[in-house]
Amino acid sequence: MGYNSIIESRKEKDMVRFEPTISYSDEASKIFKEYRELKDKQEKAEKTRLSKVIAYATLKLDTLTEDMNERVKEFYKDNKDELCYGGEIITREYCNQYLSGRRGEFFLTESLINFLQLNPEHKVKVMAIYEGFAIIEVYSKAYIVPEELLAVVDQTDDVAIGNEIVVKSYNQLVLKDQLEDAKKLIEKVSKFEDEAFAGQLTTINNLKAEMEAQITAMYEKQAKMMAEIQEKIKRYEHELLIMRSDLTAFEYRNGLTVNFMNIHKGTNAPTQQPIIIHQTYLFG
């Protein structure tokens, strides 16, 4: 990694993340702890959430046809992922508890058909309707039937009770909407996305920009200082090399590092005739 890359990496670590040490008050720490516990609770509840009844119906058994069982099997085969993993048609936990492990047998059993024929007014729970098929629940067991079998009815024939159920259902729906709004709001607040933080976020972003400018200037100054020092190091190294060379030459000229040794034994050379010695290596 080059020097510039190192600087850029250090800039990114120092200037982008901005992870200041914050000391929360005891009250704030308690609130944040409660929020984390609420999130954990919501996540666990979502994992175990069961589908709710969307309607009640009787079954028009006189419209039964022999191909319905195969149609249901084909529907489940084509839509298993959407049904059991999508979480939009029915919840995953409902599928796990009521549909998984059925080995493709999801249509009404013969004994249940016989019972419903003897009790034609018996109401079943409609849990979902999708692509022309319905998921119904009868005596805590789920089945898949073609939608044309359903005859949607009110839960009760008593008008007064029916009206009260409508009112309670409406109030429950309003409260549920308010609950969902509150959940969305606390999620926005937890991420500082609410408008209440707009002014503070602007101030903080301006401070960040100012910090980035100051840190950038500091790194530029650091780079300039390091460049000057590096030039000094190179110059000192060069000067030291020259000094060592001068010292070696001085030692050689003054015989301080010269050792005399016999390089060949034999007849003495003529005193009047010069000899030539070829030096191959010089050891310092």
C-alpha cells in the first residue's frame, strides 16, 4: 500500500465513521434499554405470529367436483414458497403449525365432508384467499379449498350482537392503526429520521464538515513535514556513505588496514625487474 493510500485509509477511519464516546444519563440509558427489549419482543412475536381470521363462511358442498383435490395439490405445489415463506398470505408460523408436514394432503377429508353435509350451517374460519383458493380452518385444523366453495357469512345472526361486533372491530382497527403508527414513529426516532432532529442534524453535519476540513489540513501538514524529514534522511544517508568511503580511502592511504601476506612461494623475483599483481577483490 502506497503512502497516499495509507493517508486515504486513515482519513476514512478518522473522518467518515465519527464514533464519539457518549455518556448517557441514567434515564436515557433506561429508555434505550426498554426500546431494545421492545424490539426483541416484537421480533420474537413476529416469528411466532399466527394468521388472523379475515372472514367466516359456510361451504357449498353441492358444488364439489372430483378434480378439486388435485387442483389443491397443484396450487400448493406452485405457491408453497409464497404461502409458507413470504409471510404475506399467511404467517410463517401459521404455515409451520397448520400446513407443514401434511404430505400434500390439504383438501377436505371425506369424514369432514360428511360432517359438514350433516351440518350445512357450520361456519369455518377463512384465514386467507389467494389466486382463487382459500385457506380455511375447521376445528383447529387448516385446509385449502377452491374459493368457489365459500359462502361468506356473518359470524352471528343476532343483529344486536352483530352491530356490537362491528363497533368493537372498528375500534380495534383504529387502535391497531394507532399502534402501527406509533411503532413506525419510534423506529424513525431511533434512526434520527424524525423532523424533530432536523436542526440538530444540520448543525452536526456542519460540524462534521468543519472537522473534516481541519483533519484534512492536519494530514496535509503531516505529509509536508514527513516529506521534509524523508529528504533529510536521504541526505544524511548519502553523506554517511561518502564519509565511510573517505574514511576507507584514508585508511588505505595510510596503511591502517593493509595486511602483508605471502601470496606465492618460490624463487625470488629479480630485484631490478618490476612485478605485476592483479587484484581481483577488495575486502573492506
